[in-house]
Amino acid sequence: MKLAGGTKDENGEIIIVKLEEYIGGGLVIPRDFLAEQVRRENAKDEKQTKIGAFWDAVRERPGWKKVYGNGLY
């Protein structure tokens, strides 16, 4: 995510958009995962990517905050 220009403070949807732009070639990661299935800061009845949901869940973990609290390396 760091290589794609992502930061620790961005949610899963923003990260995925940056990742798609970084990879290019018309890549579109499927948004087929219901946001209500995971804890998310702006959970709605919208679908998102599984990678985005994973990103949102991981960055809430205490260990993540301890290691990456000052930013991604």
C-alpha cells in the first residue's frame, strides 16, 4: 500500500482506489463484499473489496497501531 501512495490513516476504499491507479492497465478490483460484514468507520450497505475490508480491520488492531502509529515504512 505504501508503494501505491497509501497512508495509515486512509480507509480501505481510498487505499483500493490508489492501488488500482498505481497498478493501472484498467485493473478494477471486484467490490463484492458487504461492508456490514466487517467493522468499518463508515459502514453502510455498500459493497467493497475484500482487501479494503481487510485493511480496515487490520489498522484497528492494537499491534498495528503500535508498529505503524507513526506511518508506514
